[in-house]
Amino acid sequence: MHKALTLLAAGAAILAVPALAQVGGTVGGSVDTTVDTGPVAGTVGNVTGQVGKTVEHVDGAVNGAIDSTKLVVATREQVRAGAQIVDTQGNSVGTVQSIDGANAVIVDGGKLYNIPLAELYSKAASVTGPLVTKLPRAEIRARVQGGAAAETR
């Protein structure tokens, strides 16, 4: 048994010599540390571009929004037929058709909506600009004037 182990160890040593010869004579050579960032750099660039576009979109929305602190309740003279109504984001809500008591009758998409005059504002610095409402669009849609369609004259 001792002889078998000796032969096995000797055979392993003989087989290992060619492998060790292939490694080379010196230990501690140099290692290439350059990194190929090809796909990674492209991904980072794409993400940066998308984040930049998102920031520009949000910035544009914020800048386009109407500053609620600079609004004053619109006068009855400002709420006139043909005046445009927008929400605080600057999106069109409709056009004033007439005044009915304490409500402005607004036309949008062939439907008539009632908005209380107390819910219509103007920009403090503007006499001729659009009127603004702080009411949510869903609440305005709930104020349909008897389901009547707008009349065109």
C-alpha cells in the first residue's frame, strides 16, 4: 500500500511539471487593470438623459402652474361672456357663457357647468388674463347644469 501511495504522488508530480512550466518563470508580473465600460457607460448615459427629461418636465409644469398666492377673487365685471377659465395648472376648464345669479355658466365640450362666482379668481397683476378656479375638475364636472347641452348661437 505504501508503494501505491508513493507511485501516486510521483505520478502527480510528473503531471504537474508541464503545468508549472506553462505558468512562467517569474511570479509577481503585472495585471491589466483597464476596465471596458462600453455597455455600462451607455446605460448610465441613457438613465441620466431620462432623469434630465423628467426634471425638465416637472420644472415646466411647476413654472406653468399659477401661483395661488397671487390670485384675487374675480370681480363680476371680469366674469363676462367669452372669458376663459383655467385651473391652477393652467389647463383650460371652459369659457364663460353667462352669469346666472351667484354662478358663472361655463361651456366646455358641449356641456354647461355652474361654477360659483366666489370660486373664480384673477391674477392680481392682470385685468385681461384668464380667470382661474381652484375647484378640482371632478367637482366641476359634477356641477353639470341639469345635463343640458350648450346652445350655439
